[in-house]
Amino acid sequence: MRILFSSLEAYGHTFPLVPLALAAQRAGHTVHWAVGERMHPVLAEQGFTPWAAGMSIRAAFDQAVSQDPSVSSTEAVKADTVAHRDLVRRAFTELIPQAFETDLVPVIDRVAPDLVVSEAASFGAVKAAQVAGIGVVTHGFGRGIAFDRDTPEVTLLDICPPSLQEPEVLTRRGRVPLRPVAFAADGPLPPIAADGDDHRPLVYVTLGTEFGNARVLGEVATGIASLGTRVLVALGPSVPVDALGPLPDGVVVEAWVPQAAVLPHASAIVHHGGSGTTLAALAAGLPQLLLPQGADQFDNAAALVAAGLATQLVGPQAHPESIRAAVAELLAPTAAAAERRRAVVTEIDAMPSPDAIVADLRDLARPVTDLSSVPRQELPTT
């Protein structure tokens, strides 16, 4: 088969789909991918054929702001404001879907795919598939995606462990569980993580690819270093390599690391609570300290804290002393906390693998005949 994947131009929206696409390749299918050009190099490295489509989340926000002079760009990025939520709705339910639908019609004509796999926030791809009469499935990237429920629905491949998913998603008729598999582009493992002779715990620190903050990362590194651990900080593309300045011994800072390869070597993780990193840390059974910065991260953090799977520090609560105390507690977990993490690892392992889902993909995909069945994104993530 020829399969056309589509996702928003962001790592957190694209990488969750890569394991299924790789499984499709292993099964002998040809994979094309419609997404913004920033994602093209890493997708091409995996053997997929990328096609330019859609608009970036940042461009959509900028355009939404430009259409409403009463809202400043500063207000637009504050997740707790009415202005932000209005702009989110406009960007994710109007501007981005319109761009994808427009761009995907000619791509579908060129590729002639047998089916479309659309990331759940890219429902413009679902509309384009409907126009072409092609079967489509949607692929989730985390928790809490709202769907219309009164019409026949597109199949949702849900990668969130059921114990952490929201009830309205679990009861959706078209939901099919899919095991979350961590993906990162290939690269060398940093020596601090690969050193088998250094028995100090390794604490991995990241704020993801979209919410990098040099001040927060520096405070985390400073707080943890006094515990006598190894500390590996992944800056991400938005933080300059030298932005953290001088740091204590035992702290290594990298612009980028192969996160999926690092996690098995870590004893704990401090991160932003983005869906991809959260799911990867859960699958690895790691103690987690969450420092949510925006988007869906506050909801993810609240869910993990409620389940006894993580600790969180929000805003001014996060400073070197509080971070140090929280990580020290993570590195000396109670038996009950360790058992809760193992239970989620077992739950994830029991979910169908990407290879198993690929075998049923044609049957799961079906043409959309009623656009009211297209998924509606409630709170987007990056």
C-alpha cells in the first residue's frame, strides 16, 4: 500500500506517528508524509517521502493575532487567558485545517494513497481524504482530545495508557489502543549517559523542543548537581548552547540528545510534561518531576500527580532548593511509588504494537462521508 501520513509541523505532533510509519515500512508499504518543511529532513532520514503541507503552529498564531488587533502576541502565548483560548480555537479549528486541506488535495492527487493516517490535530487532512474518497484513521498524541460523538466516527489510534486517558476518549466508539513507542532521530549517546563505570544516578533534564527556557534549565541543573548525581541537560532548538553559562561539575549540556536512547540509562527525569516525553518516561518506568510551561503540559502534570506517578512544581514553586528536594525524593522512592510506575509499564506493554496495528490498518481506515465526524481538537499541544 501507499500510505500518506500527515501531522502538524512540530516534533510533538510528528514524532508520535513515526513508530507506526516505520512499522508500515517493515511490512512493505510505501510511506509518504505531508507536513511543514521543518520536519522534512528527519522524516527523509527514515526513508519516508515528505511533501510540504499546512502551516506551522507559530504562523497560525501570528496570523490569528494579526486578525485581532485587540490581542497582543504576548497575551497570545499565555495559556491561562481567554485571549489564548480564543486564538487556539481560531488557529487549530480554522487556519491550520484550511491550510492542510488546500495543500493536501494536490498531494493526494500526486501520491494516490490507499489510505491516510492523520495526526489528531491535523483534521484538515481528514477533510482532504474525504474529498478524495480515501479511507482515513486519526493518530492521537496524548491525553484529552475531544471528538464529536453523535455521528459515525473516524478510527482513533490512541497511544495514551487507559488509566491516564480521559473518560470521553475511552468511551469513543472508534477508539483503538496503540502502544506508545519513543522515537528520536539517530545520534551518539552522550558519554555521561553511556559511562557504565560511573554508578552515580543519571538525572535527565529537558523542556522539549518548543518550550526551552535557559533560566529554568539553569536552575534545575544547579539544584540537582548538589545531590552528587550525573545531570544531562538537553536544551532543544530554542535555547543557545552557551545560554546556561558556567555550571557545577557533573552537569553536561547538549543541544540535542537521542532521547529514546538516553531514557533507559536515567534514574529520574525532570521535564516540561509534553505528551511525547511524558509517555516515553512512563514507558521507561522513570520517576518524574514535571515543570509545565504551556499547552497541554499542565493537564498532563495534573493527571500524573493525581495518579501518584509524578511530582510537579509550577511557576515560582520551581527554584533550585525545591527542585533539589523533589529530585532527592524521586531518587529514593517508596515501594508504593515504584509499584505504581511498574503497573503503568505493564499497561503500556500490553497495548497492541505498531506492527500489530499495521496489519489491520486497511480495515481500520474508512472513507469519511460526514464532516461532523471529523475530530475536533479542544486543547492543542506542541
